[in-house]
Amino acid sequence: MFSIYEAGNHLLICADYVEPVMHSHSAAHLMISLSDEIEVILENEKIRCRGIIIPSGMAHTANIGKNK
């Protein structure tokens, strides 16, 4: 389930994805956890954090499930 909010020059997508497939966007991507840390995979690097800005065009995914 997710919600999409659009305003001017940006979108806000609130989602409860558990582990999306590796993908990239044509715009920068901001990920913020509202609870625990998330594991973000950027191309070949794993990062544990509560929030991250991902540059446009960079392949990424995240593991936000309980089995990190």
C-alpha cells in the first residue's frame, strides 16, 4: 500500500515496501525511515541509515523488512 502526494516540482510517495527490486530514477531520491534503520543498497555498496539522498540515475534498493 502506498500514497502519492504531488506538489509543484516534486512527489512524495509514502510506501510500506519490504524489499523493492534494484532500480533507478531520473530524479534524485530521498528515503527517510519513520522508525528503525533501513539497509540501502547503492549499486554494490550496503549502507545502514535512517535517511539518505540518492543521486539521479544511481541503481538502488532497500531492505526495510524485519529480516535485515
